[in-house]
Amino acid sequence: MRKIAQRDDIRDLILDGVDALLARFGFRKMTMEDLAREVGIGKGTIYLHFPSKEELALAHIDRIAERLLLRLREIAAGPGSSPERLRRMLLARVLHRFDSVTHYSQNLDDLLSSVRTPLLARRRAHFEKEAAVLAEVLRDGCAQGVFCSAEIRASAQALVWCTNSLLPFSLSARELGERDELEQRVTGIVDLLLKGLLRRSPGPSKRRR
Amino acid sequence: MRKIAQRDDIRDLILDGVDALLARFGFRKMTMEDLAREVGIGKGTIYLHFPSKEELALAHIDRIAERLLLRLREIAAGPGSSPERLRRMLLARVLHRFDSVTHYSQNLDDLLSSVRTPLLARRRAHFEKEAAVLAEVLRDGCAQGVFCSAEIRASAQALVWCTNSLLPFSLSARELGERDELEQRVTGIVDLLLKGLLRRSPGPSKRRR
DNA sequence: CTTATGACCATTATCGTATTCTGGTCATAA
DNA sequence: TTATGACCAGAATACGATAATGGTCATAAG
């Protein structure tokens, strides 16, 4: 009987194991015994921290979402103009998804289909938090007169939804293409979206033609 | 032995049958005998018009795409300003997809997974044609000075890609939500995209604040 | 007393096989 | 020349027997 340093530590260790096995085998082929062996603890111990295999997977997904949220907050608090930060955030969201899909490869479908129903509500919650961070930056931009100030909340949600769509999880890794290519395509759309948000006539207009 | 009126007529009749059976049973459970019975011809006759079941499905998908293309051309040639027409076209694309997904319900996954590989190339071709029509309207707008004239081709492709993403076929009908709700959400994004395309400082700016 | 463990069990998944079904062909009919 | 359905090889399915797995809990360790 080994003494576990901290309650949260072992939770994280287990989730690390989940991450490894999920990428290697997918959800269905990852057994609780595999996982216990990977982490180096007994199977029963896992059930002291998670009530079921499904909740385990959901907790793992939550952790991924939290990391993305952290990254978005970093960017939001970081340097750059409001549109620049927003642009980086949107790109980060899509690339984060890209990395997830490639990391879990075919096994992502397996995971998602196994926990699809309970996942929907959680995703909504994640998306709302992310939209909230986007909204902050939008508000920043409004305060500086860069963005027009109408419909901030709705705009943020639209941006979240759109960037979700740009790389649906359901894509298999095989159909993704190169990361660079994706980045380029997404950048085009994101720029278009941002331009749409910008305030009309931003300063002394130099009319051409 | 019944005399078929016209070669194209029977082709269309068969595809009508495909449409009906696909919606009812999906691709795998739709048998060639079912289809022959539905259309009221012998099984062998189908093979006089289509080389295989797979090609049959692809032809059916082609026909759907052609109808959408027709609709887009209608809108493009119809009344309204360039941005208005563009907006209608983008919305039409998404709603067209919505209708497909709801029409074939669960059975769409079945169809798509059964012909996924050969479908990819065809979809690319369809998308290019659709992008070409969008590009026409964009060019119209440029000629009138509504849109900025850079990157028309790329913009059209971006719009196609983005509206594709807004409603991936892989969504099951169950997750779609209401058509009205979709229309509303998509309208928001489409408007954002269009605003991004508009030319800056379009006339005497009335600066607020 | 709290925390960790793995043998244990009911349920689920997997596999092998016997059987049915179905895409595609073609000799025959109209 | 055009249409048809009996026919066949190979694919899908149904099913029962067997193996694997999620979750529990009495026991052990600290």
C-alpha cells in the first residue's frame, strides 16, 4: 500500500494514464486493468477517484478543455491589440482541436461515440466559458473603439461556433491534411470574421478610386 | 418488356427510387431488388444504366449537388444587391445541407461511410463549381464598388469551406436542432463574413461617439 | 480509522461457424 | 436492341459458446 502524495496528484496521474492509453488503444480497448497497470496502482484505487469508466473519460475531456481555456486566458491577458489577440485565440482554438484529433487519431471517434450523450451538455458549458473569454477581448476592443459594441455576447458565441465548425471532431485524422495548410485556410476565415467585427470607418478614411 | 420512354427518364426514375429507399433504409439495407421493385423494373435493367451500386449512390449525390448548384445560379441571377444575393446563397447552402441531413436522418452516415473515399474527389469538384458561382457574385459586387476586389477566388473558396463547416454532414439529425434556430445562428455568421468582405469606408461615414 | 488492493461476479464483448442474403452476370425473352 | 430474373460467389448476419471487462467489496496495509 503506497501512500499517495496528494489527492489531486493521483487524479492527474490517472488522467495522464488515460491520455496515453486513449491515444494508443481508444476508449473501448482501454481497460481499467490496463490503466491501473499503466499508472502503477490497483484497479480498485481508480474507483476511489472516479465513479466509472465513463466519468473518467469525461474528466479527461474536461481537463483538455480546461487547458484550452487556460491558453485562451493567457492570450487574452497577453500583449497585442484586441483584434490581434482575438485572432490568436480563434486560431488557437482550431489548432487545439487539430492537435487533439491527430493525437488520438482514429481512436477519437471511439471515445466520442462512447460518451456522446453526456458529453453534449459539458461541451456546451466549455464553449460558454470560452465564449466568455472571447467576449472580454471583444469588450476591450469596443472600449478602444476598434470593434463596434453591439451584440458582444452573440458575436463571441458566433465565433466559438464557427471555429468549432471549422474543424469538427468527427473528422478522422486521415482527412485533416497538413497543419500548415489548415492554419492558412483558417487564418483566411478568421480574418474575414474579424474584419466583419471591426468598426466601420476607423479613423480618417483614405478613400481610393 | 416495357418500352422506356427516354434514356434519361429512366435514369431519373431510378435515382428517385434511390432517394426514397435511401431515406427509408439507408445505403446498406437498400438492396438492388428493393430498388428494382420500387421503380417497377427488373434488377438487370438497373445495371444497363449504372455499373454498380456504389456508382448509383454517387450519381444520386451528384444529382443533389446539381440541384443545389442550380438553385445557387438562380439566386445569383436573381434580384437584389450583390451582398444580398451572396447572403441568400450562403444561407441556401447551409439549409440545403440541413434538409439533406434531416431527409436521410440516421441513414446518411451509412451512405457516406459506404462511399466515403470516391466521394471526396467529387465533393471537391462540386465545391469548386459552387465557389465559381459565388465568385461571380463577388465580382459583381466588386464592379459596383461594394466589395473590395482582392482575392475573389480565395474568398469564394473560404465562404464555401466555412458554410460547409457550419453544418457538417456527419451530424446526426438528432443533434441538429430546429431549422429556425440554425438559420438564425448561421445568419449571424454569414453577416459577419459578408461585413468582412465589404469595402472599407463605403461613402460618407457617420461616425458615432 | 483511513486508504489501497485484486479476487470475484454479472454483464458484455468477441469469436467461429452455419446460414441467409445480395451485388452483379448472363442466357433467354420480348 | 433492350429488358429480365434465375443463378452464383462472396459478403453479411444470426447465434451460441467462450473470453474479457467494468465495477464491488472483503481483506490487507499503514
